[in-house]
Amino acid sequence: MIARSFSNVRQNFKYYCDRATENFEKIIITRERGDNVVMLSEAEYNNLMENLYVRSDPDYYNELLQSIEQLKKGKGQKRDLLDE
């Protein structure tokens, strides 16, 4: 995670957008008169939102954890995908 001033990010906007999207870097944009802002890629944002959603439902989250434990114990099953 890097921190850069608002004016620096404004002057080099494409560069920081590329760093966020290509390198999955988070950029803290510091502002003199206001709260800081974090820039991150849409992919990372979507991942965060999905994780929040999964963790907000205790039943679904526990089911997911149980599935992970089953896989770790070698109890997973290999299945072929169906072509439709």
C-alpha cells in the first residue's frame, strides 16, 4: 500500500490507475482538507464485497468453512463439468 498526495495522483492519474489494476496495489490518496481516499481496482473491490457478503451470513460462512475442512482432509470429490 502506498500513500500519495491528491495533486500527485491527479498529475499521474493513469499511472496510479495502472498500478491499482495491474499490480493490485492500493493507493491512499492523502488530502490536506478532507479525509483520505483509497484507490483500488474494481476486481479487488468486488472481491472485498463478496467476502463481506459471505461473512455476513453465518450459516453460509460456516458451511463454507466445513467444505474447506473436508477438502483438507481429502474428502472432496472430483466432478466433470457439464457442457450445455
